[in-house]
Amino acid sequence: MIPLRDDNPTTTTSVMTFIVIGLNVLAWFLVQGMGRNPELAASVCQLGAIPAELMGTRPPGTAVPLGPQLSCILESPNWQTVLTSMFMHGGWFHIIGNLWFLYIFGDNVEDAMGPLRFAAFYLLCGVAAALAQVASNPSSAVPMVGASGAIGGVMGAYAALYPKVPVHMLVFIGFYITRVVLPAWILLGYWFLIQVLGGLPSLSSDVGGVAFWAHVGGFVAGIALLPLFRDGERVEAHRLRYLAKTRGDSTW
């Protein structure tokens, strides 16, 4: 399922959401060479979060193959990579998919918090996501990159704030493509379930792939942190804006 849009108007311009999107795009172009090597491999190795490196479960100097003739050399723990990894991506589909989800769901969460609170919330969710992934497999030497953990936190907050808001989606069933509208809690709840089920096999494997537990950790952190970052006046203004647009529709 791919979200197309939601029926959830905002009361303010989503400045911080677009700043975060812009920072990710700048990193992709200026640091990661738009997915070209050696820039891509170097950025993933040096700025990605590697559980085994952070936890010291494998010695510095260990070579980690990333592909043909490409490998990372583990170094001493560098916890700054927990932050830098949020702005690195592994390919075009990776960054486009992540930023599209942030574009769809980030504006309404920012609307309930304000730009500065949203920025702090986003970063904390990203940190929680990275730590969840590290905890799930501290001996993994696979670099973790991507904004999806932090965006998972945004999606968790969205599900808690606006569970009944309609979300328009494209659904692929084999070669058949259709468009459906579902409440946000169904879409985001389904996404969360897929992450949990996808993460179970990885608990006993060091093989790289999707950082499912980062997604789970980010989503849970988003719900847990929401009471600390939501602004009651903004939430009420958002609710009134929504009711005015929908003429009192009970889906709020």
C-alpha cells in the first residue's frame, strides 16, 4: 500500500517538515553522490550506525563486505553515527519512499507540535529507532542508514493524534491496482504489524536488509513521546480546522 494523501488540513505551513526533507535531499546529493560509488559506500560506512561497532562486539579493523569489491572497516565506537545515519540512504527508492511518507504524515504532526518541538521529537524518535535496532542484534556489522526509524515515530504520533482521518492509498494486488480510502489507524496499524512480523526472523540472523526493529522502535517512541511534545492549543486549532473543512464530520 502506498499513501497518496490524507484528508487532514493543517493550520500552519509545515516549515520543519520541509527543512528535514531538504536536509535529506542535500545529504543524498552532496555527501552520497546521488547513489554513486565510492561516495555512497563511504557515506554508508562512515556515517551509518553499525551495531557491532557501537557496542564493541567486533574488534576494530574487521572488514564488512557491502558488495563486490566494497567493504566497511569497523572502527572504534562513534555514537554520532546514530544521528548522521538518519540522513543517509542506500538508494533512490530508499530515499524517495522515506521522504514521501514524511511528506504525507509529517505536516500534521508538526501542526500539533510546532516546528521546534517537531524537530526535537523527530530526532529523538530517530535515536530511539537506532537503539532499538542495535538492541535487537548488537553483534550485527551491517550499517544502518535511513530516515525510516524517525519517520516511524512520526507515523506513530499521527496514528495516536488522528486515528480516524481518511487516508487515500494505492493498493497493488498482483497486476491489479486500485485506490482505497481507509482510516489512518488501519493503514498505520497494518504497517506496524508488518514491521514486527518482518523483524522476527532477523533476531537470529546477521544478514543485512530492512531495519525492521528500527521501524518498530521509532513507532513506539512516537506514541510514547507524543504527550511531551504535543501542544494542546495547536491540537485544538487543528481539530477546529478539520471540523470546519469537513463540516463537522465525525471521522475526527
